[in-house]
Amino acid sequence: MVSLASLGRWAKRKEIILLLLIILIGAVLRVYDLGAESIWLDEAYGIRVSAEGVTTIIKEAGPTQIIPPFYFVTLHYWMNLFGTSEVATRSLSAIFGIISILLIY
């Protein structure tokens, strides 16, 4: 005989497996062909701003931009680690997008 506790555990496992599958599909869709297109104007602006020092980033991106300076500061350090290629700069946004799947859940 199947108990309610075992059904609850199975449902929880099934939910976790489904969530992991959704995250995996989201990751593949975000990473697939990441460097195929050339850099767009807004990406070029973000790379240019992020190449500056942190104080310059906060001054330039703070009051006038829709995107908060946190992204540009994070991209600044990301570019120091991984470079300024299309894949390197776009991968930070892809990682944030993958994490957002879990946060939305």
C-alpha cells in the first residue's frame, strides 16, 4: 500500500526534477549561439562604460541610465576576468538570465 508520505516525497522529487529540467533548457537556450551576432549598439555602450574605472561607471551610469550601475560594475570585473569578446561579455547576462529562472520559481 502506498502511503501519503511516500506520495508527497515523490511529488517533491518530481517537482525538483522538473525545475532542473526547465533550468537546463533555459540555460541551453541562453547560451546557444551566444557569439553569432556582432555587438549591438547598447552592448557596445555597456562595454565602453564598463571598461572605465568604477567611479567613472557610477558617475556615468548612475542618474542617466535605465540600467543601474551594478550591472556595469559587475561587467567591469567580468571583463577583467574573461575579456571583451561577444561571448565573454554576453555570458554575464546569460548567467543572470539562468539565475532568474530559479528566482522566478
